[in-house]
Amino acid sequence: MKNKKKLHEHNRARRELRRLRELVRRKSRRFKPKERPKIVEINGEVTLYAPRTICLNEPVYHEAIAVFLRHARARFQGGCRSICIDFSRTKHLRPEGMLLLYAELDRLIRTYPHQVRRCAPSYDAVVGHVLEHLGVYGWFGYTTAMPPQGDNVVAWQAAHAVDVDGTIFGELLESMMSTERAGNLFRGVSEAITNVANHAHIAARDDGLNLPPTKEWWMFVRDDGESLYVAVCDLGVGIPGSLPVLHTTEVLQSVFSRMFGNTRSTDGRMIQAALRLGRTRTALEHRGKGFPDILRVLDPEPKGEIAIYSNRGRVMYRAPELEPEMTRQTFKDSILGTIIVWSFPRKG
């Protein structure tokens, strides 16, 4: 009798545990962002649904945009009869994610100009106006009934060129900020673009398109009234891909051992190693090129931040007065390129 009572209590405890686990599972599933890419093919037309949140900050969003662009490249190259990019679910845009999407779609459309394509607009009015303002809708032959308007729409400005052209991004910077800030940013942006010209295409990009290397770069400037963002993007091999070509294995292992205590390589560590090597090289050769100038932009900005996304890695760096240490992260999927984002308060 006693054993039966213990068995009954044990079974009841197990049922209660299963109930609690199921409750936790349902709640986590309910609040977890659903960003899995959706693809529909009907009568030869492929519809690719853009992510709800176009952003690179969080792993779930980073994976969503990387997978979406991988499918887009495959469909454009595969010669589908027709391709539709569906933005109807897209509700949020971040500068770094939007710049990556903008650059990839721009490159694909120019590479395959005869591909039949169309798009479905976003249900979100602000997102739709931003896509119209940047010309994304126009690439797919779609125009909205109302012209883009509103401060949060016209705050986005874009530039694109091949090789280093200071007049293009210089004029863009001066149109969005004071002359002093524009001059400070000019050197950092020019060094980022110089790195694109010199390093981003020293090896083939693993995107399956087999395109010849170019020195293309894309740039966004966004002023939302509170913060100012300046972002530069290239679709090259990325910092983790170029570093082993520029430096010997012995040099990289030595840097990894000093910085991290071992030689295990991740994309986040590779970005940090590039920052260290850039500082060393600049100090030895007495020249101001490379990552140090990209970071030095924040010297007069006590609340500024910089984020470097490259392939699977990300390194965040705050102004030295606040947080001199860097933070790094390595994601699951690669963006196959590099994006550098400066951000700082609009005032102060």
C-alpha cells in the first residue's frame, strides 16, 4: 500500500513536470520571432518573402536576411521564368540590414537585367515609403500612389560607386550633418572604401555567381532626429576571407595567442585580429591607413559607436571614454561581405 502511494505521487510529479515543460515550450514558441524565409513557386514564378525585420543585430534576424539573400542569388542565377520579391510582411528596417539588402538586390538586378521580376509592396506605410524613396520599388517596376514623404523616410540617403570617389560620399555627408562632423567622418569613410578597393576582392566571393571582382561599394546615411548613422558596404570576401591572404599563418597564430590565449579562429575573432594588425602596421609604417582611422572617427564623439559586420562575425566598439573594450559575436550564416556602421547622437 505504501509503495502504491509512493508510485502514485511519483507519477503525479512527472505529469506536473511534463505540464510545466509544455507550458514553457508554448510560451517560448509564442514569443520567439518567426523569421524563417518563405518561398512559394506557382506556375514557374518564384515568390521570395522578405524578412519581417531587416536587421543584422540579433542572430534570428541575421540568419533570416542571410538565408533570404542566398535564395535570391540562387533564383536569379537559376533562370526562373519570373521572380517576385514580397515585402508585404516587412515591418522594421535597420540601416545595416537595409544596406545589405539594397546592395545585393542592386547587384543582382544589374547582373541579370533581362530577368522578369516584380514585387509585392509592404503593408507598413513607412517601410513602403522608404523602399520607394531608395528606389527599390522602381527596380521591380512598382510605384506607390503617394510620393515618399515624412522625416523618417527622407532621412535615408544612398550612394553607390566603383573605386574610391571622395566627391560622392563627401557631398552626401555634408548634406546630412555639420561641416565639422562631415570632415571627421570623411577620413574614416574614405579608409573603409579604400580597404574595399585594396582587400575586399583579393579572392573569389563564395556566392555561386562566378562574377569578376569589382571595387563596388554602397553607402547609407540616415538621420532619424536622435541618432546619425553612416554605413558602408562591400560584397567581397569579407575580413575573415582576406586576412589569411594578407598575413601568414604564423603571424595570425601569434596574434590570436596574444589576444585570446589560443589560436582557434572564428569570424568575430578575425575582425578583432584585423583591428590589432591594422594598428601595428600603421605604427610601423607611419601612415594613417586601415582600421585605426575607421575607429578614430569616434575620438571626438564621446557617445559614438561603431559596428563591423563581416561574413559571420560582428565587432562592436564604443567611444573610448565610455567603454574602451570591444565586444564580438559570431553568427550562424555569412553575409558574404563587410558592413561598417558608425552611429552617434545627433546633438551634443
